[in-house]
Amino acid sequence: MESKDRVNVLLVDDQPGKLLSYEVMLAELDENLVPVSSAKEALAYLLKCEVAVILVDVCMPELDGFELAKMIREHPRFQKTAIIFISAIHLTESDYLRGYEAGAVDYISVPVVPELLRAKVRVFAELFRKTRDLQQLNDELERRVAERTEALALSADRLRQSERGRGLALVAGNMGSWDYDLISKAWFWDEGQSRILGVDHASFVPTVEKVRQRIHPEDLPIVREAFAALRPDRGTCEVEFRIVRPTGEARWCTAAASASFDTAGALVRLSGVTTDITDRKEAEDHQTLLAREVDHRAKNALAVVQAIVRMAKRESIDEYVKAVEGRIGALAQTHELLSQSKWEGADILRLVLDELAPYYSDRHQRVTAIGPSLVLAPEQAQLVAMAVHELATNAAKYGSLSVESGRVDVSWSIMEDMLTLAWNETGGPTVVPPTKVGFGTKIISSLGGSHGGRTRFNWRPAGLNFILELQYRKGSSIPDRMTNATKPQPGGASRLLLVEDELVVGVFMHELLEAIGYRATDPVGRLSDAMAMAAKERFDGAVLDMNLNGEIIYPLAELLTEQSVPFIFVTGYAPHSVDPRFTAVPILQKPVLQEDLAGILQNILGTAPMPPMKWRMAAGK
């Protein structure tokens, strides 16, 4: 027997001979026999070591066996320790009872039978050993249970944290998860899924029919096709579709699903995640719209440059370059002001001062600009800037700014939503009315009528007096307004309605149409004016810019279609952006070439234009 398995057997007797005899009798048990000669020694040993069996002589000096047993039993550690009394005197039944009450488990009388003593000690030693082993196993089991419980608690906590993190991720990603058992018809449906569909999570009970009702009718075939294509060898799918909330709001979603099949290949379970991608879709649409708008504005800018280059006729190359650079510079300055305000408008004072800046002098005041602070809409800012630039250029070349003593006074005021700008020149050469209309005069004149305003030139000998009136706010009008846009023009050429809100491009298109043999109205820059003209006069055809400062031309296109008036679109937008109702309408993209315009108009009008005029530009003599 290994020493680690031996147990302690305490032998208590005041007679050394008896102790020796007990040791001899119990030697073959190979246990750890501990002889002590008094109760005091026995108690001292018990406090230091564990004992399996205690052999106690009933009759001992100081403390007898009964008193020692009682003291041992009072200690919590020894309440179950086996105590065997050995007595050399005759014991009565009351003595036996007293011994059992004191904690004895057995009696052995003298003379002691060795075999009997060994048998009893062996039984209690083995019982102690088994109890100790069982306790150790129990302690180990409890330790393992505690470790397992702690591990399960940590795992459960991690699971809760993971689930919480998954929930936050689903919320942050506008996602929801679901699961459908086709056998039991049971659904798992989380809060994210309810949030996407716009239903109350606490009261909504998902069913196949309820889910189907929330899918947009136009997208339902796409969803059915995606799920119908699931196979054991292709168990996943992803589909993009719209859902309709109970409020009627439509949302874009993607659903990624995984299918489970039984051994026969039948679909038994569907699990998936739905993501609300409405924000992404709107961002994509906005990006597409922004790209289209950038493309539109770029082509419009090219059309403006094309018009300036084509119509800037001068006697020499140097004058031509100077004229072109000046007009492009004026547009660039206005564009810069509008960019600073994010295209919300530009201050008229800043516009006028920027255009007149080259003519300021430190020696004496040659120009003045007086008027209230007004923020002009982008389209009006461009008109005013171009008008002031052309007037200043003309004054510097022929008018009051061409001499040192001349001056220009610019003033503006607003009354009843009407902006009035006055340009007065004094101190310059004697003014003679021009015999021909140049590009600048055409630009300025076109500000009237077609752009909701009126212009007036007074060529006084002392200096030019010019008045520009523009509607500062929508809804105002000029009494008794009559412009070239509504005056009938003589001749047998086809009469065309020209609608273009970009000032320079409109003048250029007007000259282009006349150059190829058509009679065109002055460019009309507002949809309401164009609608009124189309209702009042019957035109042979029309050339329509698609976007008039944010107003789409389609109402006028519908009116012309009802009147059977052929028309074309001229735009900076891509052809695929046209409303499906007008896909058959010819489209010219800006900048427009004369040959393309002539060919497309001849096709839709069915007749050739009047003999065209030739474009000329003098390059110097």
C-alpha cells in the first residue's frame, strides 16, 4: 500500500503495554498507528492531523474515555470520526448507552481478540478512506462545475455582447434579419426587419402573405424569380427591390438569403438579412443628377464661348482677341461671384463695380455707382453683368470713357418689384446713333421682352442714356410690353419660336437661324412667356432649350404637339434624359453647329430654308 493511501489510527491508553499490544495486533493493516498515553496528547494530535479511527481506553486517569469522546465530538472536524471504546471492566447497558451518547461507534472488551480488532479497525479505516476519496471527488466535481458555470456565464455574456453588437451593427447599417421554416411555418423576425418595413414590432405577426403585401407590385416578379431559382447546388441569392410601408412610403432594399434543403432536395428553410439602401440609392441618384447638371452647365458654357467667338466681329485680330477675352472675363467674374454664394445670387453693386474697375482713376472720379444693396438671381446677375460690360466696352471705345474728361454714372432702384438700372454718359465725344447693330447692342437689346424686361437707348449728342428694366421678383409685369419677340416679321421664310434662357447663346442661335434662312423670334428666356406666345401666334416650328432656369420645357412641348407644330430640343443634357413622351423629337446637343441645325430643321419642316447668309469675320486689312 502506498504511503499516500495510509490513514492515521490513534491509540489512546494510559498503559504502555496495552498500546504495544494494539500496535502488534494492527501492524498487518499497514496503517499509520499513532499511540498516545493521555487524553491531552490525543487532543493535541487531533488538532494537527486527520484521524480515521480512534481506539480509546474507557478507564484512564484525568479524563476517562467517555469524557474524551464527548470533547472530540464537540469539535466540528471530528463529529464523524470513528471512536471505538476498549474496556477491561464489565459494562452495563447504561454504560453502553452513555458511550454511544458520547460518540462511540463500537465497543471491544478485554481480552481483545486480534482478528476482531483488526476487522473493525479495517472497516472504519476503509470507510474513512472511501469517504475522503468521495469528498475529494466531490470537491473536484464542484470545482469543475464552478469552472464550467463561470465559463458558461462568460460565454453567455460574450454571446449577449455579440448579440448586442450585432443588433447595433444591424441598426447602424439599416439592416434586419429573418428566418422562415417552411415545415412549421414559424418565423424569426427581429426589430430591424420591422423597422425597415415600418411596422410595429410588438404587434406585427409575419406571414408570407403579409410580407408579400409590403413588396412593391412592380418588383414582386423580380423577388419571386430570385427565390424560385434557389437550388441545393445554388443555395444563396441576393435581390434588390422596393418595399411599401403602411404609410405609403417606398424604400429601396436588398435581401441576401440562404436556403436549406432536405435529402430529397425540397426547400425547408430560408434565412436572410434585409438592408435598407434608400439613402444609398438617393445618393446615387443625386450623384447622377449632379453629373448631368455639371455636364449640362459645361456644355452651356461651351455654347456661350462658341457664341462669343462666332459673333465677335472686329477689324483686326488684336481687336477680336480683346473683345472675346473681355466678354469671357465678364462671364467668369459673374460666375465667381455666384460660386461664392453657392449660386444663390450676386450683389448688383459688386457686379457693377467689378465691371467698371478698369476705369477708376486716382486723379479724378470718372465713374460712379449708386443704388441699394440688392441680391440678383443667378440668371439676372449674368444679364446685368453682360449689359454693363458691353456698355463699358462701348463707352471706352466710342463714348465718354474714350476721353480723359468723360464720365459714366450708373444708378439703380427698385419699385413695385421692378429693377431699373440707368446708364448715363457725359463729357465725351458727340454721340451719333449707330448705323448698324453690333454684337454688344444685340446682347443688350435681347434683355428686353424675352427675359421679362425692357431696354431703351437714347443716343443724345451729349452722351448715351440707357435704361434697363427687369422684373426683380416673379409676378410683376411691365405695362404695354411689346418687343420684337411678338412682332410679326415680313418675308416668306418659316417663322420659328426660339426659346433659350442663356442670353449670349440665345442671340447666337437667333443669328444662326437667320444665317441659314429662317425667321426667328427674339430668344425667349421664360416658360410662361413662351407659352403665351405659342398660344397667341401660330409658328411653323420651334427650337426649344429644355431647361429654362430650372423650368422644364415639357408644358410648351405638349402645347406645340397639340398644335401640330414641329420642334427640336437644344440642350446640354444627354439624350437619354428626355421624357419618354418626346423620344421621337430630334435633339441637338450644345454647342450647336450650323450644318447640324440646318439639316435637322429641314427634316422636321419638310422645306428648305431661304438662301442662307454667309458667316464672315474680318481678320484685318
